[in-house]
Amino acid sequence: MRDLVDSMNPLGTSAGSSAVLRVIAVTDSDSYVKWGARLLGAMPAQWQKSLIVVETTKVPSAEQMETALAGSGIHHRDVAVHGFSSVAAAVASERPDVVLIATIGPLVALLSHVILEACETRPIVVSGVPGIGLPARRKALVFRSQADLIVVHSKREVEKFSELALENGLSHVFGLATLPFLTERSTVSPAGTDIIFAAQAIVPPRLEQRSQLLGWLVQLAHNVPDRRVVIKVRARPGEAQTHFEQDSFEELHALLGDRAPKNLVVEGGPMTEHLARAGGLVTVSSTAALEAIAAGVPVIALNDFGVNRRLLNKVFRRSGLLASSEDLIAAQFRVADEQWLEENYFHPAAANDWIAQLLALVNLNRAGALPPRERELRGRGGALRFAWDRKRVLGPLDRSITGYLALALGTPIRYLVLAIKDLEILAPPSTSKDEKARQSRSEGAQLSEGAQLSEGAQLSEGAQPSEGAQLPDQLELDVAADATV
């Protein structure tokens, strides 16, 4: 498919950008509003661009909206909010050339279908994942099966998603773009002194891990009484965000009461403003680490809880940034490896090809040579399955009869399917005699060091246990997996 796109791009990367296109970004939560708005801002200035928000349970507050739009050139007063039932008609009425669907994966699948159904003239559908898109997941591609172009943000993401698509017989086109909210890398040492902890809603996942991490921040604050340690949160109490958060760091900090050091504080607001005052940033796997690198602020990516798919931090292997809580407490921040940067999010701007890919697709579409992409259905059920997916995404905001019917019929079936899967996971695998013999021969040669490491053990970057020693990927809840794609 990419060869076809390349062959139909007579305008070239720069010449074609002079064409005026009508682009609408459809977004939902705070992080997707930020990504969608910045991606619009990275498009040619002469294009006509607008942004709308779909009303879901994750709709940003006014303060979150202002923070997400900061630096994008889009004012929150210019952003329209539509319910799911009206968003397709609103998009179709604008007759866009391009629709950028910047939402969580399950909502991308729903919106792609209803928008393409509503538009008299088929637009180009663009989608992607904000921030770090690795590890590449099949679900991310299935949810975006009707997207003509998927925007990714590193050479490694292009490689991994292309391999995944090939393995699964999927025909996606991938366009490389620098993360739109990354500034040009600073060569000046940071003048700030704040230490920023970029909190995440679902990482680490367990209360005891989050409490342990907060304890390390308390120790750090005691060790640097002349510096502020800032717990930077995306949402304040009562606000929604992309991922549902239990045991927020703001709530845990409040439980400390008078035991909290005066220099350990909780703040919101744009990350760029915090980095301007920062001398170091710590996180488990937040995209804020990349923003810190761009700002010249040294980073720690904590590895105490492991390095695995569930923690979304495998991308930091060989980055030079993985470090332990001991390094954090001692304020020993790291500078990223240059070779890793080249492959991961800091490639030269000249390598970006997403605008050229987008223009080529527009040309194909205008020439009537771009066939519609088939919708990849997850499971069976037809209209009832669509109603089930819509109800799961919109929750109480979907008041349709079909939604309630799908919920009533689908819930017991879903629990049955999950129970069967659990039994399959827990059942011992059948092993042939030859396999048993091979296992017996290799048992003595296996290294035990990685298996003996406890979850809370301090791990240096070069001594990570194998992926199999981490939390089992197959036991992840569907909801958590869907939220990360």
C-alpha cells in the first residue's frame, strides 16, 4: 500500500503543502486533545483546521482543556463539544478533506465507522497514539482499521508497527512525525532546581507500589530541603483523564498530612512550564520524559517495579535513563544515550514523511483511486456488537435502547468468555516427550539470577530480568489494555 501511495505523490513533500485542505480533529480526553491540537499545529499554516471534542466520561474540564491547548494556537472558546449522536453529522457538514481521529482506540473504531457513513464525500482518516506508542499492540491497529494513515513518532515505532501489521495481514500506512509537543532539543544546561515527578494514572498499577514510590519522593525531599519536589498531576480531584486512576498521588500525598515535607508539593498545569523551572524529572514511563529530554532536563525512568509491557517502559531499554529508587533518592539523574535518541523520538526533522504521505492519500482520494478501508470487526454480533462497543465506551452517556439491550445480553457472555480464557491460562500446557526431554536437558543451564529477583529489588539497567519474570501480560484486564491503545 505504501508503494502505491509513494507512486501517486507527484507533488512531493514540500510542493504539495501549498494546497489548501480542510482538516478536522476529533478528540476526547485531555492527552488526546493535546496531541490532536499540536498535530494540527504541525500541519501547513494555510490549511483550514478546527478541533472538536466528543462528549464522553473522559471529557476535559475547562482547566484541563486550557492546559492541553497551551502552545497549540487553538483557543478553548473555538473548540466545539458534541455528543456521539451528533458528531458524525457535524463533521460531515464541514466536508473535510481529512479527519484526524485523536481518541482512545475503541472510540476511534466507532467514530471512523459513523463519520465515513455520514460523509457524502469520503475524507482521509488519520489516527495515532499520543506520546509513546510502544509496545506495538495488535489492538491499536484493529481499532484503527479504517484509518488511511497512522501517525507514529519514532523510527522504532515505524519498524515495530510495520512488523506487527505484516504479521497480522493488515495493510496500514504509517507516517513518521516528530512528537508535536516536543521542542527542539536544548543544548543549554537547565537553570531550574525543581525535581518533577510525572505522575501516571495506571503506572505503577498497585496501591502498595504507588505508596512506595511516594515514600521515595518523601526521602528525596528530605535530602534536598532547598529544592522543590513537585508531583505533577494531569487531573485534579473530580476531573477525568484518559485513563481511570485509582489511588492518585494527590490523594496519597494528602494522607501524609503533617508528615509531608514542606518542599514536596502537588501541582497541575502545562508540563512546559514545570520543565522551565526543573533541574530533573522522574517517572516510570510518562511521555514527559521525552519532553524533559527536549528541554535539556536530565531524567530518571524508575525500574524498581520491572521493565515490561504492563508498565509501558520497555522502550527505555538501552536509553541510559533506567535507574533505581536509590538513584532517585540521591538525585542522580541521567542523560539519554545519543544512539537511542536517534531511533526513539529524536530523529532529524528531515526524516518526517507524514505530510507527504497524507498529501499522496488526498491525491489518490480525489482521483477516485483510493478504495475504502474495510472495518475490522472485533468479534461477532453485527449491529448488536456495535451497540455493545458504543455502550462500553460511552457508559452512562449512551442512553440508547440498543445500548442497554447489548449490555444486558453481552455482560454474562463476556464474563463466561473471560472465565474460559482464565482456565486456559491456568491450565498446564500439554508437553510432548521430546519437549520434556529438551526442558530437562536445559534446566540445569538456565540462569536463576533473574528469577530470584524480588519485585521490589533494585535493578541496574544492565541487569533487567527477562520479560517472563515480570507481571504476566496475558492477565492484563481488557479495559487497561484498551486504554493504552
